[in-house]
Amino acid sequence: MDTRQLDAKTAAALVAEAVLAPSMHNAQPWRFRFVASEGALLLLADLDRAMPRSDPGNRALHIGCGAALFNLRVAAVHAGFTPAVRLVPDPAEPLLLAAVHLGEACRPATDEDDLARLHLAIRERHTSRHPFDDKDVPEVVRASLQRAANLEGAELLFPGPWHVETVLDLVHDAESRDALDPEGMEDLHRWTRLGPEADIATDGVPEYAFGPRMRDGKAPLRDFAGRRPVADRGATVFEKNPHLALLSTPADAPADWLRAGQALERVLLEATLTGLATSLTSHALESPDLRLLTREPVVGRGHVQMVLRLGYGPQGPATPRRPVRDVLEVV
């Protein structure tokens, strides 16, 4: 498709699908700029939505923006474009994370076909904070998820039982640190939406997406309610042997975080198409010392960017999104 066919209306439609990506506490830390003369969409960080307590280096912010970038690529291919992506293109403008030119082909057709196949999952993927079945994920499905990560320059590792226990212990350590340092909960409280606020929210995690309290089990889930009461929430038993996956990148710079976000979303969309429910936890990764310990010491390589929980169970509810007009600037 010729770049002259990329108008503001089409750009808005692409951004509407890009913003369905996951981000830490659903803060949606992105902005987009449509440059009509260049047939390009620019992705920028929104530092007003950064989390200075739990993400002081903006690593999670970049991962969320990378996930939105991947959705943009999928939506663009589905609309008939071929996206050419340039990461962190201008050090002089630090908020500018990526430029996506939509026009002349730059990728093999096989990759375009693979991206287009994932389009249906963009609107079906939701974070699930509900119990999953204690049912194994077939090896063929695991292999497809690992391939998805590899295509984006990342690695997906399924840790063995003993290392799963280690990761769960690290998550619990992070929870204990939060309990001892109330200021560490500032970001979480800022981005949770309780009571009537949940019904009109356009960002954050509303109470209807918290899921039930865990009465028993080992699923690594952050309790967004904490000690605050949530009506009709209830408690239930979660899986005793959660299936976890560790997403890693070879290096650990901002460009690698953006690649991790793209790999993460590619894995999540692939998982959704295979019928898996998913949730994410970065709790143990928010402390440098705990993050280092999440890496599998025998076969693990690189830097762990996200811990995924996979399984068969209910998909979570859709969480709110800001209107496109609030995140898209047309130049």
C-alpha cells in the first residue's frame, strides 16, 4: 500500500489497536505522533505515567511501549501496510522511542503473514488474575511460544520445578518488602481504581480486574487491593504448580527493553491463539538484587525482563483504555 493512503483516520485506527497492549499497572505510558508527510507513526514515552518507586529506570515503561509497538506492527500488516521500524532513532529527543514508516516492503512476506495471523488475538488477549487448571502446557505449544520470542530477538525459558519455586520465593520476598515499606506501594495505589472510579476509568487496574483473593495455591499474582476492601471479590484456590516462563534479552539497555516488549506481546498473542490464559508479574524484577536471582543459573542467559504465568482458565476482563484522541498527535 502506498504511503499516501496513510491518512489521519487510518493512523487513528492503527493506534486504537496498538494501545490494547499490556503495561505495568495499565498505566499506558505511550504517546503517538502521526507525521503525514513521511507516512510515519512515531512512538514516544509519556513520563507523566512513569513509576518512580517501582520502575525508577523506566525499564517497565519501555517494555509496555514495546508491546504497543508490536500491536501497531500487527495492525499495520493486517491493514495492508508493511511496517519498517527504527528503534530509539534520535538520542537528542529522549522521549522518542521508535519510528514506524508504513510503505515500501522491508520484511519477507512470510513474516508479514505471521504477523497478520496474530491480529485476531489483539482484542482477545486480556490479563487473567483467575485460577488456572493444573494442566500441562503441551510441548508443541511451548515451542511455538519460544519461537515467537526468538523472532523478536528474545529468549523464552520454561524453568524447571526447583527454579519455579525459587521465582515464587522471590515474588514473596518482593511482597514482604512492600509490606515493610508503605511508600513502596505508592505506584500501585496511584494506578488502582476502586468503587465508582472503576466504572469510569480510562487507565489503571479497576477492581473488577483484580480477580479473587488467593485462599490457597502458589500463583504469583500481585494483590492490587492490599488491605483495602473490595466488595464481592471472594477468595478461591489457585493452581499449586503454576506454569511460569522467563522472558530474557541478551543485553539490558533501553533498545533491549523495547525488543523485550515486542517479544512479550508476540508471545502473549500467540498464547491467546492457542487457548492459553496469561498473566504477568514483574514484582521480583523491580529490585535489582531479586531480579538477578530470577535468571535460571544453569541454562539461563541474558537479563530477565518479565515473568509470565500461563495456563488453561478463564480469560480476564478487558481493562480500560484512554481514547485515541488523548494519545495521538497529528502533525
